[in-house]
Amino acid sequence: EVGGGGRRPLPGEADCRLRWRVIHEWDDHQALDILRSVACSLRRGGDLFLIENLREKISDEASLLSLNMKLLTNSQERSQAEYFKLLETSGFQPEILCKLNALQYIIKAQYSKS
């Protein structure tokens, strides 16, 4: 499933969800809200695939974009550790990380409903 636009409630229970360059647009509190909304929309054992830039992998020139985002919207590019912490806090277990292209990485995380 692709959709949901970040902050909109997601319909039904899906086997997986994809969020492409959504989480970096929000501060930690709002990012957690989005991830918890995704978690509520997944079946037990469902997967979330996040596609994001990783701060430690981008060039110094590109890091100016993150500074601009922080100043204007209080959002930011995050490190792998920061994404993993957000995912774990919202009930996901980050499983794998793989490079998609020169800037973007895929983080797969599994959710288990209690």
C-alpha cells in the first residue's frame, strides 16, 4: 500500500506500508504520531518500509538542506540511529537497511500488535 500522505489516518489492516520521504518532514513528536498511526493500520507482523536519506551518508553540501529544514520547519534529516529509535519507540523492530540510490536508504521494520 502506498498512500496516507503522512498524517492522515490509514484505512484497514495492511500487510505492509510504505513511507517515502515523509518522516524527515516532521519533528520527533509528529514523526512518532505518524509512525503510531501506521502501526495501528498494520496486521500483526506487518512491515513498514521507510525510504529516507541518512544524515551520516549525505555530503556536507547536502547537510545545509537539513539545517534549512530545521530552521524553517523544525524538521530534519536523521541518522540511522535516530530513525531506529523513532521506530522502536512506536512499536516497530527495525530489521534491515539497504541502499536504494546515492542518497536514499530503505529501512524495513516489523510491527507486532500486543
